[in-house]
Amino acid sequence: MTITGRDVSDELFGRLRSEWPEEALIILTEVIAWENASSKFNRALRVPSQELWERQKAEGRKQK
């Protein structure tokens, strides 16, 4: 979703709506949008990562 031109499929949107109230989806969308804007801003200005999290290897999947 944070890639320009990417969209949420109707199927995924329907699943989210069946599990979460509208207010929660609004907040989730707001957080995703903020993180997207922040990461693009930081990258453009060469702000380095603060290394606040470490990617965990999902069971049964290769870590990228």
C-alpha cells in the first residue's frame, strides 16, 4: 500500500471491514499514511534508520 499506485483489493477491504469497525480502519489508514510520508521524507533527506526494530524471520519463509 505504501508503493505509489498500489491499491487495496476489494477482497482484502471486505475482509478488513468484516473484522474491524470503521473507526479502527480510519486509524489504521492514518498510521500507514503517516509512516509512508515519514519514510519518504527521511529517505529524501538521507536521515538514517534508528534501528528501532529487527526484522524477524517468519517460520517457513526466507528472510529478505
